[in-house]
Amino acid sequence: MNLTKLESQIKKTLKEIKLKKSDKILVALSGGKDSTTVAYTLHKFGYKIQGFHIDLKIGKYSEDCLKSIKQLCEDLKIKLYVYDMKKEMGAGMCYLRSGIQSCGKGTLKNCAICGVLKKSIMNKQARRLKVKYIATGHNLDDEAQTFLMNIMKGSPNLSANSGSITKNVSDKKFVPRIKPLFDVLENDIREYTKKLKLPVVYTQCPCALDSYRIQVRKFLNTLEEKDKQNILKYFNKVFPRLQTLKDSKLKYCESCGEPSRGKTCKKCKLLGLVK
Ligand code: AMP
Ligand code: ZN
């Protein structure tokens, strides 16, 4: 694999979203290959980045992730902020998740619950740190999966939240998210981190067992690279129309004051169950 191919794909996306070298960016680091690649390349290209990690306290897996992230930030000489779930929320992700699931929301999958809580923490911390963007490691495979999943759920308009930048939301309490790997295939990212021997945890989160995304990923992996890219091409075509269907105005959650689409935000709805 040509390392420069991946770097040019990222540069193209950064150009499209008009990212400036002076923009302060918080990279959401999970310890996996994708977010590690985001931090490594943005740093290499001369962007101002800081790292942010939510320590989910999922046993050895979380310990390994934190160790890799600390190594990466030390190598790149960037500041790292760590949010400790147990200290800040009183419990690790596994405990909160099983509490939520046993209190009547048993149909909610592990990854869906974790995703809602992580997004909420990320936005709050990024706002406190006064950064312009949060950069995540979502790649082309993730985006194609999300697009298909939304179609299969019968809600294609949910994809209006996707894209390489969350440009449809403008609110002073909401920190926009960017996806520098929007155009990059997962396999290319794996090869890139292995060739450069970046500190990465390659094992999957032990809680990611039952997700609908895993089923969709399996299906998409039977397709050629070209077919995946065609799905994304189609997504890019319909994206402007999807956005017009959406009410882009955010409200504030009546319980915690954070940005929300409804009266109560998703995080408060979930945590309300375990009180
Ligand atoms: P996931 O929702 O696990 O597929 O992760 C999507 C993106 O969210 C990753 O590429 C990271 O940028 C970010 N992310 C995931 N887990 C964490 C975490 N524990 N701490 C900070 N950022 C995370
Ligand atoms: Zn709330």
C-alpha cells in the first residue's frame, strides 16, 4: 500500500472542510487504529491538536487503550486530556450500560448506549477546552455502514447528521465534529498504522458483541472497494436534499442544559433509567 495515497485522501477531505492550521482541534482518541491515524496525520500536516480520551473502565481492554494513547501523545508531544468514567459518573461503561438495559430499555444495544454517552461527554469537554472542532476516526466503511443502516431502519433522513463535517448544526453549545478519514477505507488505515508501527490496540471492544453495525459491516465486507465508494458517492449526491428535510435547530435539554433535538437529551433519557 502506498502511504501517500491515504495521506492525500485525508488532505483532500481537510481541504473540502476548509480546516485552517490555526484551528484548535480536539482529537477523540479511542486507542484504535482510526483515531490514532487522525492524530498522527493531523500532527504531521502541522495542525494544532490536543488529545481527548474517555476511559470507559472496561477492564484490561481500557487499560491497554489508555497505555497506547499515552504513548502516542508522548511521541507526538501533544497534550492529552483523560475523562475517567468511574470518577466523573460514578461507574464504568459496563455498569451503566447493564443498569440502563435492565431498567426497561433491554432492546438498546451496547454500542448504541456507549455512543450516546461518549458523544455527550465529548461535546461538553470540547466546549470547556474552547476548541473549534472535535476530530473523530470515522472512516469510509463506517460512513457506508451508517448510511445503509439508516435506510434499513426506514429513516434515511437520519443521515443528514453524517458527512465529513457536522455542518447542518450551528449552536453555541455544540462543538462541530470533523471526520478526516471520511474518504479512507478501513483496510488502508490498518496497513498504514502497521507499517508505521503506531501504538494501536487492534482488538475490538469486548462489549461490541451485539451491534446491528457488525451485521451490516459483514455484508459490506463482501463488496468490492468500488461498490463501497459508490454507496458513499450516492450518499454525497442525496446529502444536500436530506438536509433540507431536517430541522437543524437545536434545543437545550430541560434536565442538563446540553444541546438536544428533543425536550430531554438522549443521555438524560438513558441515565434517568438508572437513577
Ligand atoms: P466508535 O463509536 O467506537 O465507533 O468510535 C468512533 C470514534 O469516536 C472513534 O474513531 C474515536 O474518534 C471516538 N472514540 C471512540 N471511543 C472513544 C473514547 N473512549 N474516548 C474518546 N474518543 C473515542
Ligand atoms: Zn440532558
